[in-house]
Amino acid sequence: MAQQYVVMKMGKELYGAPVMQVVSVERMMDITPVPRTLPFIKGVVNLRGTVTPVIDLRERVGLSATERLDSDAMRIVIVEVDAMLVGMIVDSVEDVVTVDESQVSAPPEVVGGLRAVYLHGVAQLDERLLVLLNVNRILSDVEVDQLREVEKRVHG
Amino acid sequence: MDISQYLDSFLAESEDNLATLDDLCLALERDGASDDTLAAMFRAAHTLKGMSATMGFMAMADLTHHMEDALGHIRNHPTEFQPSVVDTLLAAIDALTANLDQIRDRGSEEGIDHGAILQRLAAVVEGQNSNSEERSKEAGPPAAFRDRVAEILRSGREPLVIQVAFAPECTMKAVRLLMVERAVESFGECAAVYPDVQALEADADASTAYLAMLVAHEDADALLTAIREVSEIAAAMVVELESIVSASGEREINQARQETAATAAVATANETPANRPAAPSTGGKVRDQTLRVPVSRIDEFMNVLSELVIAKTRLELLAQHGDHALREVTEQIARLTSSLQDGVMQMRMMPVESLFQRFPRMMRDLQKTLGREFEFVMTGLETEMDRTVMDEMGEALVHLLRNAADHGLEPPEVRERNGKPRKGTIRLSAYASGGHVYLEVADDGAGIDRDRVLNSAIGKGLVDERSAQNWTDAQVYDLLFASGFSTAEKVSDISGRGVGLDAVRGKVESLGGDIRVGSVPGQGTTFVIELPLTLAILPAMLVQLDNYIYAIPTGSVEEVARLSAEDIDSIQEQPVYRYRDGVVPIVDLGDRFFDAPCRGDYPWNAVICKEGKRRLALIVDDIVDELEIVNKPLGRYLEQVEMFSGATILGDGRVALIIDVRQLF
């Protein structure tokens, strides 16, 4: 089974999101911050009339917050999971590639500080490594995280 | 065939049909086995059966099929109708609803077993069938055939029933029957045959067959001759209808004959066939054509519209410096946009009927479980409400109705002792007035006992005994909604009320509404819920904080003030604002949101907010505007966010969060 992935760049690494889950790729837009929520939730944007939350994918998956060049290349990748729209900020969007399931190997425990649960696997792409994201997991775990955050605030 | 694309409409329509069946069951119980009711039930059950079979949901199709059987027997033996049968039918509807729910959730019927309910339905059929089975032995055609004949009669036509006897030496009766059918074909439609060809093939002992023909009765002789010409047919004769249809059916025959005669008379009098009613039983009500559209699609449309509004605003800015023609076009576009917006808003409105329709069933069940006797009356079913508001109100109404039945009404014996009719009344009404929709739940029970409520509240430490003595009734009743009041276990026994009323008030207020209660001792209690017509558009005050705009619903705003140093005191080091004859706590929104206080030099810009009797002074950088905003949900991903109830898109395309003031207290 071959799957298509949108290749996104963060730092020097390449990450893939299943093309079936990607609704659109947007240029950066005005983000309205939502106070008192998780640090990686950057706020909400007006996506053609729909109020859509935006997260920083870098922070979400635990990549080191290295200086990001605030360039024109930055994109918001809008993904849809269970009829839920969420935008993910990435450094840039490169390409769409086809990856055969046989090329995918299980993710190592830790890839550059990224928690393995958020990964679907790793695939060799030409000379480079493409890290395939488990988008469902990245989005669904947010409730658990939010609860943890609330707890932290309550109990100090 | 890929059926998944039809699943949504299948689910929606089946839901409608089940709701209809539910309603009709109650009508059946109330009015007895009337033909109109049963015919409507048949239609709904039949549609359900057809659709579920097409979709491949066989458990559902099978159950509806058996339900149809049961309905058939009720229809054909109206005199034997027992209200207890309704329980069985309702149980079947419940099973179907559960079945449908599973299909919706899991997409399959896996593990569904309707065994128990099928047995109960079978018992209905057998119980009423046993008599007719016996009759059929003595008088020829069996129940199924009689049923069919009765049905034709009810539709206003009189079939010609013919008994055909096979010759004793006839060996291939099925073939002969086919030949008979062929022979009568040219005379008219053969509506029913008994036994049918398959049954005849299986049953070699059968000596007679019956046909119900829809033909002109003058042709009877020619018809009989034609049949007799088929070889190995010993005899053919016309059977009197009265001997076919059961005793109870006889009345129907007469009635049907009279009705047909009456219709015919009218038709003759008018002399124009066009005036003839299409079917004798249709009531004159013409239904508006409707189109089923998913709410999500309307919301999408709404989103596009708000984009259009934003584009229009920009265009207006540009046009200010343009020529006359451009300004004219811009104005026209503005008008069209706003009427489009009104139109979509209108589409989101639905009659409350769709919310209310489940209550009669619930109230019926409550009568039985609570041992109360009451009439449940609903009015204003056509009142329209925003769909979102309506969906949110379901639970609250259930609470209030349950309360009315459980605590509002006295037990029947008590009512009789107090000289009231044994049967109470619970009334659920809806009406619209001045930009609001009102929902009212009223009972004619004992009313609220002021002293008990007070004593209980004093006992809970909610009120101080001395200050409470001068309270008005309204103040006392208000205690019912206090949150500490309902959680105490025994309260409902003492006060007669209090189950979850704080939750009801919370829900109503979160929707921007209000709830009040009125009561007359000995005469009853009325709860009135006031709701905004729509949640999609609400007036709001825009405030600025840092570089961002936030919206505060005007419903929560009491007034706007500029605070100077002398207005401010402090209590336990917390700043408070002296307001009227009390003090109001001050909340610095900048502090609350970003840990960056916005109070600097006086005067401070403050928005005095209220929730119930409590007040709060919100300090903001600036107060920008007051206007109508379109409320958009933040969505599931942000549902844990508490301080904001939604967001709106401003004229310049930016998003502004809507502050949920209640969360700031």
C-alpha cells in the first residue's frame, strides 16, 4: 500500500503528513492568541470564515525551539481529523511524495527529542530521512495535555 | 452498490419515522385503534422496513416487518385492541432506536438480537389471531385474505370475492389457479388470492381458492363464466362480503359503503371529476415542500457569507473615495448581503416541535413509573427557534418536566382529598415575543411551599434566618436555583423541588437566557425560560487588550465606567470598586489573560459585568465599539478552553474571542 505524504520541513529535518488528512496549505496569517491554554497552541485564525485553532508543530512534538527564521517560507498546514480542523505551523512545505508501506520502518524510541508516540514510522527518501507523523495522535492527545495543565495550575 | 453515501439520509429519515411511530403509538393509546392512526403507522413502518432492507440492515428490517404484522392484526381486529399492546409496540420502537444508534455509531448491526421483542410482537399477533384462525376453519378464507379484503373496503372500493372449487380429480391445482388468474385478468385487477400458487403446490388437499377482484360488479356473471371455462374447475361463485369479513369488520363495510356513496354523491353534484378528492381519507392539509440539508452545510454557507460581509466592508472603504456609480453599486451589494444573511439565519430556525416530540412519550412513561395521573398538554409547537439553542435546551426541559411530574403534582389521592380533579395537568408551551423565545413548564400541583424552602435553605446555611424573614416570595423561590440547595440529598422530599435546578439555570444563562419561577399555593407552579431567538448573532461590546480585540456579550454587561483613584478601595489587598451601595471586585483582564496588567494611570476603563446578582468590574485597555457579532464556535480542539465561549470575525478579517463572563467570577 502506497501512501502520499506532504513533506514539511522543520529545522533540517523532513516530516510527512498523510495527504488524505491535509486539507490545505496556507501562508502565515494573523493569529489571535487564546490566553491560558497550552503553550504550543498559538491561537486561532480566520480560515475563510471558519475559526480554526493553530498549533506550533515544532513545540507540539517536542522539537528543540531553535531559532526559526521568520521567513516567507513558513506555512500553516491545515489538517482534518474526525471532522476537526487544526492548523500546524511548519518552517516550510517542500513537496508531496509517495511512500510505499514496505519502505516504512518502525520509529526509533526517540528521534531528535520527538516522542515516538507521535510517529507513524520513518522512511528513506532519496538520501534523506522522512519522519512520518501520526496526525491523529498529535491532535487527540491535546485533551489529556490540557487536563494535565489545569491540574498543574490547581496544585501548583 | 456502495450505500455508504446514503447512510446519512437513511439515518435521518429513519429517525424521523421512529419519532412519528412513537407519536402515533401514543395516539393509538389515547384514541384507540383508529384507521387513520394505524394507516399512518403502517406507512412509517413500511418506509422503515424498505429503507433498512435496501441498506442491508436486516435485523432492523426483520423487526419492522414483525411490527407491521402486529399492526396488521390490530387494524383488522379493532375490537380486540388492548392498550397494553402499545407497550409492546413502544418497546419495539425502542429496540429499533437502539438498533439505529448502533448503526450510526459502528456502521453495523453486529451483535444485535431482537429475540425478546420479536417474541412479544409474535404474542400480539397470535393472541389476536387465535380466534380468527378458528373462524377461518368454519368459514373459508383465512385471516390474511380477510384482512386484505377489509383493507380494500376501507380504501372505499368493494371487491368481488369469488370462491373457486377445484374438481376432485384435479392434480395440478397451482397450474389451474394460474389459468384462472389468467382468465380473469382482462376483467380487472386481482387484489388478493388465497391460497397463492406456492401454497397450493405445497398443499395437495386444498379444494377451494378465493380471489378478490377489483371489477365492476355488473361483470360478475361474465367473470364466473370465464372461470368455469378453465378445465378441472368444478364451480365458481360470488361470496357475500359479510361472510368474509369478521363481525367487527361488518360495521366497516357499511361505513365504507356509506362513505363511498357520499363521495359519489358529492362527485355527481359537482359534475367535475377534478373536484373529486384523490383519496377519501386524506385530510385537506397541504404540506410545504421541504428539503433536508445538513446543518454543517448551512454553517459552511454562513462562513462564506461572513467572508462576503468582510469583503463588502473593504469595498465600502474603497468606494468612499470612488465615483458615484461605484458607491451606488456598493450600497446595493451591502443591501443584498444583509438580506442573504437574514435568509441563512432563517434557515437555522426550526419549529420547537422537533424538540418537543419526544416529551409525550417520556411523560407517559413517567406517569407509570411515578404513579401520577396527569394530562400532558403541549402548545406553540410551531414556534421557531435557533437550532443550536434548541439542541442545548433538551436536557433542561427534561429536568423541568420530570420535576413537575415528580414534585410539582400531588399524588392522585392527595389531589382528590384536596378537592382537585384526580388527574393533574402539565403544560409545556412555547411562544415568541420581542426578540425572545419563551418556554414554559406549568403544573397545577400544590405550588412551592415557601416555609419549607426557607427552612431547608437556612438548614443548609444558604441564608441567614433573621434576614430571610422579610424576603419576598420571588426571593425565596430563587433559592431553588442556588447551587448548594439541590445537592443536598433530601431536599426534593422536603421542598418538593430542587433536583438539578441550578444546572438548568446554568444552561439557560450560558445561552444568554433567563429562568424564572412563579407559584400560587394550591394552584401550581410555572417555570418560564426566556431565550434569545438566535445564538448565531448577538450584540456585543468590543474591548481592546494589548493589540487584540475581545467581545463581551452585551447581555452580561451592566454598564461602562471610567474609574478614578477615589472610586477604588481594597479588601484584603484586592482592589474593589464602590458601585451603587456595594462594592464590586475588580478583575484586570490583562492580568488574567497574559499576566500583564493593563491598569496604569487613572482613569481605568472598566466594564461592569453581571451574572445573576453578582457583579464584576473588568479593567481593559480600551472600549472600542458595540455591535452585532456572528458567534462562531471554537471547535472541539479548543473545547477545554474555559474563559471563551466562542469567537467572531471582525470587519478587517481578524478573529476576536468572545469572553464567557461567568468563568471570570
